Amino acid sequence: MGAVFWQGICYGNMLLSLDAPTVVRVEPPKDVRLRERLRYRIEDARISRGGRVRRAGDVLRKLGGRRLAPWIYVVKKRDVGHIAKLVKEHGGEFEVVSSSFSSI
């Protein structure tokens, strides 16, 4: 009975840690076009064509993250893989800066 109890506690702590805020830093590609495409996909872009304005990208908002500074974002720990995959597709580099905050 004791082992099952502690397995449940460990599993619960693991699930709670997935919602911890994580700071990630993106090193964008050197090519200006790829850099802008990546920024549009991560952040938000308004594209106007033929008098109509539509939004494109905005993965950060969909994941519930925020932009701290240029190319530095805060996302949940479980969503770090989404941002990493997007950055790798566009030829950029990706780094997790911090995954735990005591003051937030």
C-alpha cells in the first residue's frame, strides 16, 4: 500500500511540474527571410491582401506563453517541444534558460 501511495504522489508532482513556466531563448537564423518567417510563426503577424487583414502564426498565444524580450519567451514546460520544433524547422537555435521560478 505504501509503494502505491508514493507512486501516486510522484506522478502528481510530475504532472504539476509540466505546468511550470519555462524561459526559452531562440537564436534566429541569419537569413532575414527565414528570421521574419520564424518571428511571424512564433509571435503574431497581420497580413493584408486585397483589402482584407488576417492574422497568421501566433503559436505563442495558442500555447499560453508570453514574450519577455526580443527572441526570449515564457511558455509552460510541456509546450517547450512545440517551440523547439518550430525553431528547428526554420533553421534557428533553441535554448532553455530557466525552468523554475520562485518569485512568479
